[in-house]
Amino acid sequence: MQTLKKAPDKTVGTKSMKANRSPVEDVARLASVPIHAPFNGVDRVVRGLASRALVWCAASLTLVCFQVTASASSEALAAVSRGSDPVRAERTALFDLVKYNGGFLSVGERGVVMRSKDGGKTWLGIQAPTTRTLVAIVVVNENTLVAVGHGGSIVRSDDAGQTWLAIDVPDTGGDSILGVTLLKDGRLLGFGAYGMYLVSEDQGKTWERRSVINEEFDRHISKIVESGNSLYLVGETGTVARSDDGGEHWTKLETPYQGSYFGLIALGDGDLLAYGMRGNVFRTRDGGVSWRQVPFDSKSALNGGYVTADGRVVISGNNGLVAVSDGGVNEFALQYVPEGTPVAKAMYAEDGDLVYVGYLAAGRLPPNKAPVSR
């Protein structure tokens, strides 16, 4: 059984056993293996907890087997930092994809930041000042970029990604940051392992840690989005919450699904799509009061997604999965990238092709092979 989730780069400890988690969930958490290159011993293999990170492992309740592939050598990454750029996007573990200045940015293992100016046809990379895996990046403005990742890593650029500065945030305690969101008022929210919730009011230069839901909340937060005048978050063990005061207070919401959510997409004011383990997709049109399951013809874990300008949703997942919805987001047509490996995210380029990145996978799906919206 292939498992694909995003996992904090944190040694399993007493925190992971809190809140009466089920045996199934605890085994899944122990089986989560973040990708690093290279691995230096068995102790690093047992790191990681199930949440929104790409991981690859085979597991059962009685036996956990690990197979880890190092996709970029230390020498190659050192060469990236020298500017010779030997690391290829299709041979690197990449975890996020965003549009930027007519092209794309992606981040991944050992602090690699990659940029494409030609719609994903070619990529150039540099190494940010960290050796930890970066799992999410956000465009603050034309020049300012912020990326976050394992071990509490935050890196920031004020020159459109040419150079990067590491931001020290002691409040993370070394726990992994799994995502970052830019709000309409200019604030940045960072979130991740053990209920981590960070707020920056100066475009990522400084950060303050705050509580979510209550002081005891320790679930991993996978995504926070803004919809209308409210904020919504999703995470492990069916966690969904809403804030109507800019994140000062949060109310936990009930959904029909108790498995982990890995993503959340705002479709409109109070209209949201949550997705996660085993191909589960749920939608609410009333701000989380009620939810319905959206048909999805796959049991693969779903890792990343976004909504297009014309209202369709693109979701990516394990086993090379890329799914595109119809305009009403009532059903999805499924497609698979040729590599067949986990896809972190796929987005449309300006020429209509789907650009995708993931585990040893980066490329384009031509329009004639992409699912047809109906």
C-alpha cells in the first residue's frame, strides 16, 4: 500500500501520542518518511508524522517497511549554490508550485528553489540558505518571496528570488512548518506540526506564535485559507476550524470524515473544498455548517490543489494522479503523469498545458491529453 502525505521532519516523541490517537493513526504517523538526500542512518528513517507533506512508504499495522530514494547528491546541490545548476527538476523531490511573473516557482528537498520562465519547459535552481526540505512558497509581492519547511525553516527573498535570507524563529521549537498563506490584509500565516500557528505582520521578517482552537490543540495543520471575511483551517484526524475575527479565535467544525485532510481550496465566500487521504473530497457551501462528499474515482492520497480562473479545480495526488473538475466542481476527470510517482501540485500554464511537479517528476501535460471539463 503506497502512502503519500506531507510529514514534518521531526523525530517521533511523546507529543505524537497525545489526544488518544488510534493505533491505525499512530502506525501511519510512524510510517511517514520525509524525503532527504542523502539519508545518514536508520535513525532518520523513523522520523516524520502523518500530515500535509509528501512521503513515500509501505506500511501495515504489524510491519513497517521503508524504501527511500536519494534524488539529489550533496555535490549536485553544492554545484547549484555555485550557479552551475546541475539539479534537474524531474530528478528532485519538489513539494509546491506557484505562479510567478508569467512563469512558475517550486521548492523542495535540501532548500532547493527552482524557477521556470517558459511554462515549465525548463527550470533553473538555486539553493536557499538551509539544508532542510522546503515544502511551501508564497509570493508576497513582485519582489518578495517567502518559503517554509522542515525543522522550522523560513527563508525570504526581497529581490525576486535571486538571493535568500534565513529567518530565525525560535517559537517553532524546531518543528516543521507545512504551509504559508498570504491574507488580504498583508499578514502572513505559517502553520504546521503540533498545532503550530505563526503570524507575521512585516512580510515574513518576524513571526509570532499563537494558539489555535485551545491551548491543548496539537494536531498538525495542513492548510489555512481565507474565504470572504473568515479564515478556515484543516489538518489531521478530520480537523476543520473557522475564525471570523482574523485568526484571534477559532471554532472547531464537524465534518463527515475523520481522516486527515491535506488541502483546502476557497471557491467563494463560504464555499470550500477539502481533500485528503484515500481520495476523499468534501465540499461546503455554507461556511462549514454542512458538507457533502464529491465523487472522486481514486483512493490515492491527495496532496495539492488550486482553483483556475474559470472556476475549475485541479487536484494532484499519489500514483501520478492529476484530476481536473468540471466548471461546477461536481465531478473530476482523472489523468496520470507518465512518471507514475506522487505529484505535489499541477497548474495550468498560459498556453493551456498543465505543469506539474512532485517526487522525481516534473513536466507538462498537453491539452489533448488533459481531462476535458464538462
